[in-house]
Amino acid sequence: MNINLKEVFQPKLFGLFKKGQYNKSMFTSDLIAGIIVGIIALPLAIAFGIASGVTPQQGLITAIVAGFLISFFGGSNFLIGGPTGAFIVIVAGIVSQYGMQGLIIATIMAGVFLVAMGLCKMGAIFKFIPYPIVVGFTSGIALTIFSTQMKDFFGLPLDLAVPAGFIPQWGCYFQNIGSINWLEFAMSMGCLFICIFWGRVTKKVPGSLIALILGTAVSVLLSKFAGIEFATIGSKFPELANGLPMPKPVAPEFDFETIKGLVSPAFTIAILCAIESLLAAMVADGATGKQHNSNTELIGQGIANIITPMFGGIPATGALARTMASINNGGKSPVTGLIHAVVLLLIYLFLMPYAVYIPLGCLAAILVMVAYNMSEWKTFKYLLRGDKSDVAVLLLTFFLTVIVDLTVAIEVGVVLAIVLFVRRVMQTSTISVLDGNQLAATEDPEKAAMENTDRLDIPAGVEVYEIDGPFFFGLASRFEEFENRKSGETKVRIIRMRKVPFIDSTGVNNLRSLCERTRKRGVTVILSGVTDKVQATLEKFGVDKEIGVENIFPHIVPALAKAKELAE
């Protein structure tokens, strides 16, 4: 396959300056939006880092490095990249099983997968993933995030070992219900209420940031003047009290066995990244009237996920909430994403030492709100009214994500997407028996002009079957209809293929088998309405010679004449 790099990789940032479209007014808008989005991303980056089983600075490093690279190399004018809630479950699982080295390798592998997808022009394919599958695992991730935050939300002891699975987690919570710290719970509820209701005050400043600031202030004041201590980032990560080291590039230690074990999780990361980023880009396009380049976006996401883990970061993708915040605050171009990354870098350098005072209950409340926004419960409820197969797919994907594993859910979801696609195409392809009243000579108006009537007579001893739709492997079972309808008086069988746009290798094999079985019974097969494309495929496999070139016709009229001659 020939890959034209210039065709599939066209970063929006490069084209912006190449065409001379950027001006001072646009920069001013991007600067303001970038500062606001950077502030919005701060609490989320910290929360996602801790929830993923890594440190808060790793979450922030991801927002800085990946956020810059995604905007620099991406195919969208508006997409803001960074760590998202979708990765929490898979990242935590990889870290617990393979450690940070395993996470670095898996993220780099996912980045390579994404670049390959973009180079192979697979960007458009993700638009065809059935909506119930997307909603199913998105809602499942949301419930899983909610479940993982209950320990800090209720103030359970820091040293409490909470199992990884959804059901074991809640078993652990109920067993330790007597250990709830009501002050911690009150802190969490207070921050949650701020997240919920702050939007009624203003939407310019996110409730999560206000909750983080107020929650931290209350924690510090009560500790200083009342001696009341809350569980904070500092109590969970005491090493942060000595300041944050500057991230340095680290080369991962690749091991074949580890790579082999991480193929499936890396593929899951890549699929999640592709789906979430392209969906966010599509929503941004709808809000702005612009167009993103999906293949370039995949390559940009891949580059970001290859480089970011080398600085200690975790998987990243396009974040819808931050993208919409950028648009709503006047962001005009990818420069907004670059500025947002610079703002986070300044915060990392000068303000992160104060992060040790942030209460864990406050971060848990922010993530509970993130989980609620991710849950899409209204859409989930709406989809339950749909077709039984769609409902089954929705529930299967949801419960696999929650109860079994996100990796399994993604793999099953991809397989289901393929099965559903084949099923839908099969429903558009039919095989029918035609009688004289149905047999219209309409393949070619010029050839049909030689007739004086719109209907044609089927000679005695001749059967006419019509295939409507693609002749591919999904149609294989329909051939039983031919055999079941066989009449003892049949001498010629015409297979009308005017509505067959293409035939694949399985279709060719089925056609060959049908002809062989039919020939053994003394029945001649004639093909009618064969298009040039189908004819070329038949010639490629030599089927035209097996059937007989003299028995393949581009139009029904000569096919019927030939059939009448053979049947007499």
C-alpha cells in the first residue's frame, strides 16, 4: 500500500501559518482561552494522575507535554489534549500489574498503533463504531471511576487496601463502613456541591477549580487553628513536600515478554484514544463549522503518546470538556492548546509545591462529578428503548467494562462492531425468485429499447433468481434458498446480478460451488447483468471459464434467449 505522507499528515497549526491566516486578534483570543483552559485543566490533571495509580505530577506532566504535542501535530483547530477519565481504569490496571515501566511501554506501543492507523487512513473507520458500544463502555468507565473514588470520598483509612474489581471493591467498602470519617465525608460533599451548583454563579470559572481552592483553604485553616487534619496529597505522597523534580527524558527498558503481555492493553489504549479524540473533534466541528482531519489527528495523538511517557507521563487523548471550554472562551486555533500547556508548565514550576495541601476528598468529589458527566445516563436510558440487538450490545459492553475488564470490553466491542456491520449489510443483500411479472428489462436502457414491452416472459424449464446487494461472505447462507427451491423440471437457472456492486473471494467460492452442484443435477447456470467490476473479479479467479464465457451476459434479454434455446 502506497502511503502519501503529505496527504495523511497535515497538522492544522502548520497550515495556519503557511497560509498567513493568523493575526494579532486571533492570538489575543487564543491567549485568553489558553489561560482559562490551563486553569481548568489543573485540578483534572492532578485528579486523573492520582486516580490512575500514579503521582499528581505525572498527571500534570501529561497535560503539559501531551497537551502541547496534540495541538502542535493534531488535525483539529480546537482539540485540547491531556489525561482523561477514560484511561483511569486501564492505566491503574497496567501500573498494578507491570509497574511504571510497563505503563511507559504500553503507552509507546499505543502511540505506534495510532500513527499506523493514521498512515493507513483509518480515521474514518471510527465513525462507524456503533453508538451503543461507545455509550456502553463510556458509561461503564464512568461507574468504575465512581467506584474507585469511594474510599477517599468517605474518608476511609489511607492504608486500606481496596481490591481492583468492582464487586470486590464494594464488598470492601461495606465491610469497612464503620471506618467512615464523617469530617472527610463532609469535605467531599461540600466540594461536590460546589462542582454541581457553581455553574449557576458563572460558567467562566469551572466549579472544580473553585472546589479545589476552597477545599484546600478549609483544610489548611482547620489544621492550623483547630488541629483537624484531613487526608491530603501530602499525606499520600509525602515525597512531594521536598519539591518537584524537573522531568527528564527516560528511555524505557524493552523486554519481549513484557511487550507480548502488553499488546492487548496497548491496543485498548489506542482504541480509546482514537474514539475519544475523534468524537471530541467531531463535536468541536459541529460547534464551529470547521473540519478536522481525522488521519492527521490519529498521527498527532500517536506522536504525543510516544513522547509523553518518556517524560514520566501517562496516556493522553483529546478532552471534550476542555475543548468546549476553549471554544466557549474564544479559542480560534491550535495555539490555544499550546498556551494552555505553557500555563500548566508555569503552574508546575511555581505553584505545585502547594499541591500537598489539597484534600483527597476534594479530588474524589471532582472525579465523582467527572464520572457523572461521563455516564451519559440519559442517552443510556434512551438507547434501552431501541432494537433488541442494540440493547444487548449496550448492556454487554457496559457490564463487561464494569465487572470484567475494560480491555475485554474494548476487544469484544470491536468484534461486535464488525458483527453488527456484517449483519446490517446482510440485511441489505437479498436473493429472490422472479416470475414474468417481476422481470423488467432495465439493466441498460439502450438494450432494453429493442423490446416492445416492459415485461419479459420466462420460458418453461427456466428459473430466474436475482441477487440484490453486495455478493460477499455474509451472503453465503442465503444460497440454501437456491437448493431448497430446485424444481424437477428446471433445466436452466439464470442468476441475475445487475444489482451486485461487487463480489468478494468468498462470494466467488460460493458461486463456484453452486455452479458445480447445479451442473451435477443437469442444470445449466447463466449469469445476467454482470457489471464490469464483477466480470473482472470472475475472470481473475477463472470462474468465467468454469461457467462458460458464452453463459455470461451483461443483459437479461440475451440471457433469456440463451436459456430458452438450452431448455428446448
